[in-house]
Amino acid sequence: MKHAYLIIVHNEFTLLQYLIKALDDELNDIFIHFDKKVLDIPELTVKKAGLFLTKERIDVRWGDISVVEAEYALFAEAVNQGSYHYYHLLSGVDIPLKGQDEIHRFFDAYQGKEFIGFSQYDYTKEIERKVHRYHLFPKYFKQQAGISGLFKKTMRFLFICLQDLVGYKRYKKMDFKKGTQWVSVTHGFVSMLLLKREEVMQLYHHTFCPDEIYKQTLCGHSEFREKLYDMQDEGKGCMRAIGWKDGELRDWTLADYDKLMQSGALFARKFNTTDIAVVEIIANVIRGKEGGEA
């Protein structure tokens, strides 16, 4: 069966070209969501894979539920196209660390497993802040310049303080889970997500970073929990090397090449065009292993 690659894109189109080329395989269909704010969509070409752009384009804002909306637009577009072996959610600044033949063999070997990373630290306080509190102006978590931005930030802070003061807590009885947004999941899991779409959009309205919470929470309270590949290691659980350092996401560089290639991960994030050399080397090594074009 074929694989669906679902890519969320808002910038770094040079990297996107590398990603598309790495995914261009007859067993893949590639689905791309371009942020609504992108005015000039780059020209993309494939030789073997199917390539589809989502009809629905979301104005994606960091930390806001619009990120979840973009994910749902991709899941829905792919399912409307057909049923896939696995659905791989990536960003446009991700790169595969293995060739497609090796990636396909891996998922054949673990058919039916769900590759969803779960955070391992105590995130109780984080869930309390992100989900149990009602956040004003969620589209503007990233600070805007000027008086308007300062007003929104101040009002959001004061409203959170008021909720703390009166002991307000949303969804007191719900057990929320958390982990990385980026997953590789089966058709069955995606079908469940789509059935829960309206419920998810209502539940996570005016929360903070729900994209890191809703999939893990749905999985953790369903039969899919028993099908997880690895719930004890967030990176291994989703087979991704993600550049976290001291709580911050950093870009991989050429100095990280050996670490990345020895990680055992199938995908890595994130990269940038400033350090494009590491992406070029990874791409060349993969093509060499699979006997592809240089």
C-alpha cells in the first residue's frame, strides 16, 4: 500500500524542494498545506509520487488551534484521495534520514503500530497552563509590535491571573497527554481523528499549543494506545530526531551530521537554508545508498 506524506509549510521553500525530492517515490503521495499567508506558492515538480495541495488553506498562527486546523485539512485531503498504509505528518523544514525503500520496509515490518511520541517529563503544570486555563486572543500568542500587541498580551496575562485567583479550571476530570506534534499513523487512527474533528475543535478552543496535546490524548484514551510503537521514548516513539536542547528547539547543523545519521530515526527536524550543507550531504548519502540520481 502507498504512504501519504502530509506537509505543513509556511516558509523555507528551498528546503521544501529537498524534502519533495527525497519523498518522490511511486509508493508515496505528497500532500502540502501552504499557510494562507503565503502569497506566492513555489513551483514544485515530482517524477514518481502524486502531489496534491490542500483545497483548504488556514491562516496558521503559532500556539493557536489553527495549527490543528491545518493538520485536519491535510488528514481530510489525504483520506479523500484514498486509503494509505501510513500517514506521515511533517513540516516543510524536515528531512528524511533514510531512503524511501528503507522507510517503506520499516513500516511494513511494524504494520499496525502507531508512531506517536509522548513526553516523558512531568508536564502537569504545563497542561494546567495550556489547557485548563482559558486564553484570550489565541491567534496572537506571538507578540505583536505596538500598542495592540501590548494590550492583547496584558489582557491575556490579567485574565489568566484572574482564573488563578478564583480557582477556575477547565476540563477538570480530563486526563490530557502531551508529546510532539509530528507523527506517523495508520489509516485507522486517522479515521478516528476525523470522526473526532468537531469535538477536538470545540474542546481545544482558546487553549495553548493544542497540536502537542490532542493526538496524544485521543490515542491515550483509545484502543490505539495498545498499538503504540514506543510510549517510553518520545523521539523513538515517532521515529524522529528533533533538535531539542535545554527546552528550546534548535536547527540541526553540519556539526550534527554524525549524531543524526547514527540516531536510528527516520526523519529529522528542523533545518534551515543558512546551514543547507547538512541537508545536501544527507540527501546525497541517501541517494547513493539507494542507487538514485546524484
